[in-house]
Amino acid sequence: MPPRRRSTATGSLTPENLETLASALSEGRRATVYLIEPTPSLGLPEGTSAKVVSVDGTTVTIRPKGVNDELPFEAEELRITRNPPGGAGKPASKPASKPAAPEVAEWTEPVPATKAPVIPKAPAAPKAPAPTAPAPKAVPVPKSATAPTARKGKKGPESVSVTIHAGSDNDWSVTVTHGARRPGKAQSVSPESVSRAVRELGDDTARDAVEAVISHAREEAASRVEELSRQLEEARSMLAALESDS
């Protein structure tokens, strides 16, 4: 699964919330949490509800609404309510502006206007007719001179997210998500192919996480083989004893 950005928002799960969720799971009751931030790779907006599957320390394994996989989230990425606590404060009211003082008009003594002498106008000279210019002829534009129409480029492919999930019985699956669509159907893969692919990525954190799960499954399988071998030896001894008595 692609790494998620750590949330710094308030209202995340507290230790008391984690105890309440764990208690509800132990009693067989449904426990629900909500995402603090959106997860675009899975098409999950902020506030999406998710069913709690298990609680291990501060890691909560959930199944978000609309997603078939069980995904691990940290307590700081989840909250117990759909909406964040508190709200935005009301904007402070602006102080009323003081009314402007009325302006006092000053009195000025009116000055009598003097009449200008009337000057008789000279007769206007007759205007000569303006020469008419010949209309410009339209020049044909050759076809080769027309600008070519711009071609629209093809839209590139959408972003792709690949999620690797390990089950409790060492069963591994891969889910592919295109852009903001819903994840596709999970496909089973072998632990060896997952380990080989992670080593090729060169990410030490991802490699160590996968190797830890595979190593634990290998130890459990070895213990199971040892137990079955012991039971087989006991059965053989009992059969030998029964054959010697007959």
C-alpha cells in the first residue's frame, strides 16, 4: 500500500478510545471509526466510516466503507466521530464608523459677470469636394498560408496504486486501484514473489516488514512440522508395541 502522510489534525483516537474499541470487539459488538484525512488512492474522502477489525497497541486494522480489504491505520489517522471536534469561531464584528462631520460652506460675495463684445463672424469659404480614393482590391490568400489547426494531445493514463496485503494464515494478495476508482478484486500471490518484488524496490522499510511476516509464518510452519513428527513417532512406537504383543 502507498505510504500515507501523517495527520497533524486534532481529534485523533485517544488511549481511552482504543480501550473502548478493543472492549467492544471482545464483547462481539460493532466498532466504528472515521478517517481524519482523505485517501485518494482508494477513493476515500475525509470522514469515511470504517469497521474496526482489530486493535493492536496504537495500530487499528479497519475495513473502510466501499473497500473489501482490511487495512492497518495508526490512531493519529482516525477519530471516534465523523466530524472534527469544535468549530470555527464567529468573525469579530467591526466597530461602527463614526459619522463624518458636516461641512460648513463659506459665503463668497458674487461678482457681476461682464459681457464680452460680440464679434461678427466672417462668411465661411466653400469647401472643396474631397477626392474619393479607389476601394482596395481583395487579395486572395493562398491555401498554403493558412495556419494549421492545433492538434490536441492524447490524455495520459491515470495514476495506479498497488496494495499488498498479508493475511493471518500467510496468504498474500495484491489489489490494483486506477486513479480515484474503487480498488479492483484482490488477486492471490505467493510470499516468495512478494519478497522478491520488494527486494527489487530497494526500500528497506518495506523489505523488513514483508520479511518479518514471512519469517513468523516460517517459524510457525517449522513448529507444526516438529509437532507432527513427534506425534508420528509416538504412533509408530504404539504400533510396534501392539505388534510385539500379538
